[in-house]
Amino acid sequence: MIWQKPVQAGTFYPIDWSRMSDKKKIHQLGFWLTIAIFYALLFFHFGVRINPALIFRNQEPVFFTTLRFFHPFAGYAGGLSEYAAAFLSQFFIFRWIGTFVLIALIGGTQALTVYLFSSVTEHKSFRYASFVPAVLLAVMLSHYDFPLATAVGFLVTLNFSGHILRMKNWPFIPLVPILAGMTAFAYYLIAGPYLIFVAISALAIWSARDKSILQKGIMSAVLIVVGFGFPWLLNPALGVMPLDTSYLRWIPRSIPFAWPVVSEMLIGFIILWSVGLFILSQLGKSRISSFARIWTAWPLVLVRALAVIGLAILILTTTLNETAKSRLTIRQYARQRNWDGVLEEIRQHPNVDAISSFHMHRAMYHTGRLGDDMFRYPQNFGIDGLIPLKEDVLFYATEAANFWFEMAHFNEAEHWAHEALTQQGANPWILRRLAEINAIKGNRSMLQSWTTLLDQTLLQRKWADPFKAQLADPTPLKDQPAIKQARAQWIDSDFLIHLNLPEMDFVSLYRRNPENHMAYEYLMAYYLLARQVGWFVNEIEAMRNFPYSRLPMHWEEALLIYMVETKSTDPVFAGFPISVESIQRFNDYQQILTKYGGNRKSAHEELRRKYGGTYWYYLMYSKSNIRMDTGEGVDAFTGATR
């Protein structure tokens, strides 16, 4: 049995199919079938294509379960909406739970829109119009930058608007303070989206049947004073901050968002449709009934259903930013240490940015493929894709902290973790990293602080358990087995960090800890990307310190170039001979060049097709310069400026 809310507020009753005419049955079945198809399509859209986990990965709102965290949100307009959004967003880390949250927000918006429109005319024949706000909200939620607080605000303002319309014929004396209180409370809860409630309240005032012109004027004055004066008075910096800071918070026009016009369309449609329904209701019930009979005719039911489904399909095909999704997916896989996933995503979407290239090299190192496959993947950024300039990763500070932690450069990892705290807030990933670093450093008091915060998170509090155990152990931190193993990688002397030459940290780390395999491999990769074959060859003997069973393929390619330049005939380096296969490929590469008379431009297409994934091709056709640090020379052996 299907339940629906009648025109009279406060009760529910079952639909009695036996008493319905065939036309009404078609209308009801058409509406509910459209609902089912519409939300099935949206479920596929958000669950499969958008992936709420990527929305969370992009925004990462911080949420703690303590009253201390809640109190600041209660101190400003829209704060409670932001708090609720931060809470709901935490569940986006679970792909399908996050999808249900998004569908619930869209469904709630549609249900409250039906309630609002039926409150205007006391007629429920215009429910299909409620799909328009649902579609527009779905479009906004499909954008990875869209603030969830705005969607929460729409729900609250629609609920308040429907209720004020239901109360419009209440006695004048109690209605005035209720109107003032609801207006102020709506603004306090949701900030900017309350403007919908203000507009609907004006409609309610002037559509009330038993109020005199004077009473309507008084109520309008109250609405103006409270609705527009109250936010101005609550402006935290009156006379300094612009008024739109007071009125427009959590409306996308006031924050960075790609499609602010969509939210304006949503607000405009709700207000204009409500006004249109009110005008229609003034023509008399017979006119409404006549219009409703036409509106609910079965051919129009089919047309409306097809229109709604068409809108949903339009969302599926046009609102997804494939480039943004791919880059967020790479960052998500890197955080999960799904290195094969990173490389597969880049293989499918090779149009990467510098940060994606940065994760690509991390993935190749962790899968043991850096020396063999580095030039089989896009190298559009040269050394900037291996380790970006430090000012370039300011907005990716968490990634930088993770990278330097893997590199056993714990001071630099701590530096970037604190940068991440400043820019992104205390999300659980940063807290866990800071706890790990301070455990390695033996800083018990700071470990306690970060563990306490981590224990106050909503869904990641179990991450605090290992650190609680370390703190409960009376053994000094530096002597505990897990920490002792990590401390073994810690360098035993200081060195200067180069802001404009972060790759020189590889030199310093490796010189101070010759067992740091990651620093060594990255140093060799840097030399190749920077076209410094001589520096690369100077370090080749050090591969004896690590469990290599052969020369990596790209290393062989670089060594063959070195042999040609130095006219060397001995193809053995660090005890490993260059493979016959690599020598044959190099000879073929040279023969192709010879065939075109040494003309690189003419030979390009054939070389790209056969050898586009080699170091030879990179060396010949790509550009990558060594970065300079304030014009000072850099010692390639020590990493120090001369």
C-alpha cells in the first residue's frame, strides 16, 4: 500500500486504489514509476560515476565528536548548517553510504518542494514540478567543489517555507512574533538560503485571506526589519566586511564554485513557481481544477515522465568532469597506497597534471617499476613531475607530508603536515601522520596531543589505538620495536633544505643514509629527467648496496648513451652487463635515425611509434632543465650550495 500526505496537514492516509478512476490510477502509477526510474538513475550517477569518496577527498571537511568542536559553529549564521554538512560528509568515505546521503538530500528537497507547492494552492496536482529543484540540486551535487552546507540549507528553508504558508491564516497577534522568530531562526541556521524563506513569507503575508491591508503592512515591515536588518546586525565586522558577507553565506555565488547560476535557477524557480501557483489559485478553485484535469491527462503524464527521465539522463551525460574525477581518483588511490590503481588510472587518462605525475612516480617506485617503466608513462613535466617546487605543493601539503615520510625525511614530513593543518584543517590523515612522526622522534607529549585529537574523530578513532598502546608502554618510545625500526632510517646529521631545489634533498638523504633505497632511486630518476647522464653514471656503482638482480631497462638506455658519448666499449656497470636486447634496440634506434639522414623531425613519427617509451626518445624530444637556487651552484655530491 502506498502512503501519501493529503492536503490537510498533520495526517496521513493510504491511497484507496479501488475508488480511483482509471485516469487517476494512470496519474499515480506514472508519478511513482517516474520517481523510481529517476532515483535509480541518480543512484547510478552518484554511486558509479561521481563517487562521493572523491567529493570528500576534494573537500575533506573536519569533524570531531566533542562539544568543543561544536561551539564555534553555534556562534555564527549558517554555522549549524555547516556543522551538519561536515557530519554528513564524513560518511562519504564509504562510497555507497555517501550515495544514499546524496540521494536523501535530493529526495528530501523534492518532498519538501511538493509540500511547499501544495501549501500555496492546497492542490497536489503539480507534483511533477518538484523534479526541477531535484534535478538542479543533483547538478550542483555532481560538482566536486559544491558545498554540502548549501544543500542542507535548501532543505531547511523549504521546510520553513511550507510551514509559514500553512500558518498564513492564523490570528494576527500570534502570527507576527512567529514570523519574526522563524525568519531570525532560519537565518541563524542556514544563512544565505534563508532568502527563499523570506520571499515565500512575503507571498504568505499577501495571500492571507483574513488579514487587513494594515495587518499585512505591519507583517511586511516585520519581515523587512528582521529578514534584512538582522543579518546586517550580525555581520561580524560591521562597516568593514561587505553586506553580501552577511546575506549570502552558503549561497554558491558567495564562494568559489563553477556553476553558481544553477543555484540561482533553483532559488528563482521555487519562488517564481510558488508565485505562479498563487496567481492561479486566485482565479478560483474551478480554474485550478480545470487546469489540473488538463495537467493530469494521461498523455501529459507520459510527456512529463519522459521529460523527467530525459533530464536525469542529461545529468548523467553532461555534469561529470572527467578530468577532475581522474585526478581525484589518482590522489585517492595514492592515499590508499593502491599503486597499481594509480598507474592504471594514468594509463586510461594520460592527461595528468603535475601532482598526478608526482603520484605516478611514487606508484612506480613502490611497485618496483621506476627504473623500467618511468618513460613509458607521460613525462610532460620533467623534474617538476617527479618532485614539484615546494611552493607548488602548498595545496597538496598532505601528499607532501606522506612523500617525505616515505623518504624517511621526518623533519620535512612534519613541516608539511603542519602546513596541511593550517590550510586543510585537522583531518584524520594529517593527525595520524603527525602522531607517527612524534612517536619516531620520541616526543611523548606531542604524541599524546595528536592521539587525543585522533580519538575524537567520528569514523577513524580506531587509528588512535596503536598510539595509545605506545603511550601506555613504560618503555621509552625510541626503544619500542616498531618505532625503533622506523628510527633506523632517520638521518644522523643535519643539512640545508633548498626551497627551489627540493630534489637536492635526495642527495642529502642518500649521502647520510646509504641504505635509503627510495632516496637513491629518486636521485637516479632525477638525474635522468634532468638529462645529467654523467651524474647518473657516477652513482651507478652504489646500486651494489641494494638487492638489484639486473640493470633496470631505462638505466641501460642511459648507459648506452654514455658509452656512445665516451666511446666506451665495456658494457658492464656495477657488475651487471647491459642486456643484449637493449643493445639491439639501441642499434635499431640509431639505424632509424640514419635512414632519415639524422633528421630528428623526419624520424620523429617512426621513433615515437617504436621507441616512444624509452629514455632515448625522452632525451631527444622532451625538454627538461635543471632548476637553479638563487643563482648559486649546487654540489651534486653533497647537495650543498657552493
